[in-house]
Amino acid sequence: MQPNTISIIVPVFNEVDNIAPLLEQIASALDGHEWELIFVDDASTDGTTDAAYRLSVGNERVRLILRLWDRGLARSTIQGMLSAKGQVLCVMDGDGQHDPKFIPQLMALLHEGPYDTVSAARRLGGNAIESGALSKTREKLSQIGNSISSLIVGRRLDDPLTGFFLMRRDAFLDVAPRLTDPGFKLLLDILHSKKDLRHAELPFDFGSRMSGESKLDSYIAWQFATYLLSKLTRGLLPPSLISFLIVGASGLLVHFSVLYVALAWAASFSVAQLAATFVAASSNFLLNNLLTFRDRRLRGWKQFRGYCEFMAASSIGIIANVSAATITYDRLGQMIVLSTLAGIAIDTIWKFAVAKRLIWR
């Protein structure tokens, strides 16, 4: 590979019907350029891995990186960028929504600036909705996300959430150690981690998927929301803790519901608090397994064993919860809400430490 090679990093998961057409489009768009294409596959289950391997065997410009653990869009993309040979790195999706014909235009903009990174900003609304590339709901969410993201970055951008961008290799290596895990919006994390990066945007029309289904689901949206909240706290609260706290807040509803029902049935406060704490802890375990620690999600027997371990390890927190709540209840004139919150605060801190270090380690 020559020094001016451009490396195109395409994270893929279950895109078996898209990668061969994408290779053809890239070869056509970059005719006359030195380039390599790196597929980073998160252990697809539809044959994408084998298809990408065959392409790499038949074409020396194509490489495959197969990831079995620590998977995720941002992590896969970062590994592909770190493994690239080119001095210019291009990140794009493998589903056809990012047209390779824009790569030469982005390259020209990168060198003319000169910039450290340039991105393809989606034209939201209008054609994007009419072509089916974006639904009205997703378009509205993108607009809201872009506004919040611009606030976090500290400058007005048209589309800081795009997944289609170019970056100089030296600039990426400089910022890479500072990156966290935004889930699926790596450019935003790059721009936030080094706010003096020279950056420019090029408008482009967001295309429709060639085949397959979008990987954007409720979990990705949740992960991104906790990432934004973490950045709004200037990183004081990590995304996992924010998720854990939100799940814990939902447990408050469960807790108070059980507590007041038990008290209405003439149970003592200690018994009612114990029952409410147990039920809320069970609810929190299930939601944290689904959301907070999704990348380390426990299933089947492991989930049952993890639940037992969580409840056993949390018993110390439950004892502290009930004790603190009862003491506060007795000494502050039977103030139910304040007494309950005092116990929950101690219990929550303990459970997060247990969850991260022992259960979902």
C-alpha cells in the first residue's frame, strides 16, 4: 500500500447481500486511487463472515477482521481504524445508505481545508423521507439528537450523528485513547473528545438500504441517550452508572407500590420495606440485564445463576437498606418517603459496585 492509500472501514453485522455490491461501488468510485476495504464483522449469523472472507481471498485490496468478543459498532469501527494501512481513514455503513461516490468529494474537501476530519451530513426531511431512507419518526429523532449533540460538542453542526466520515490517520491516533463507547455515533465522540479538531461537513443524500434490516433498535437508542446524559455531566457520571440509576428510578415505582400495598395489608414497616426491597431488586436485575449490561447479557442458566448471585451479594445492601430506612423512620417521626429513600440510596451504591465487579464482570 502506498502512503496516500485511503482505507475504508465498514463495520458489518448480518449484511451478506450487501457487501459484494458495496465492493463493486467502491471500486468504481475510487478508480485511479489507491485504496483498501476492511470489513469488521461482529460474528454475523447470516453468512456475512464467509462472504467477506471469500472477497478477501479473491481481492488483495479487501481484508476481514472477525470479532467474537467485546462487540459493538463503535468498538468494531475503532479496531478497523487502528488496523488500517492508509493515511486517510474512511468510515461508512455497509447497507448501501452511504454512497461511495461521495468519497472522492470528501477526500478533496479533506485535503483542500486542510482539515483533520470531514463528514457527510445527511439532508434530513424531503428526499430522505420520500425515498424511504428515513421514517418521519427517525428523522425527527435525528433532528433532536443533532441539536443536543451540537450543544455537547460546543459548535453548531448539521449532522454530528452521521456514520459516514473521513479522518487523517495521525489525527485519529491522537484522539483514539480518549474515546469512550457511544454505541453507534463515533464521530460525535471524536469531536467531543478533541474539540479543536479541524472539521468540515459535506451535504449528501442519505440512501435506502440495499437489503436487510436496520440495526437501530430500542437498546441502541437507550445506549445513545445515556451517552448524551453522561457528556452533559462532563463525564462525571459514566453511561453505565446513568443507566443503572435510571433503572433504579423505575425500581422506585415498584418499591413504593409494593410498600404501600404491604402497609395497607397491616404489615409492619420493616416487613413491608423488606418485601418492597426484594421485589424492586428483582425488577432492577432484569432491566439491568436487558439494558445496562446488554453487551454482557446473561441468558438461560447463567441468568438464573446471576440472579441468585446478585440477590445473595445484594443481601448486604438489603440489610443496610432496611436498617437505614427503619432507623430514619423511627427517629424522624415516621416519615415514610424520606426513610425509604435513605435506605434505597445506600442499597443502590452497593448494588452498582456488586453488579459491575461480580455479576456482569
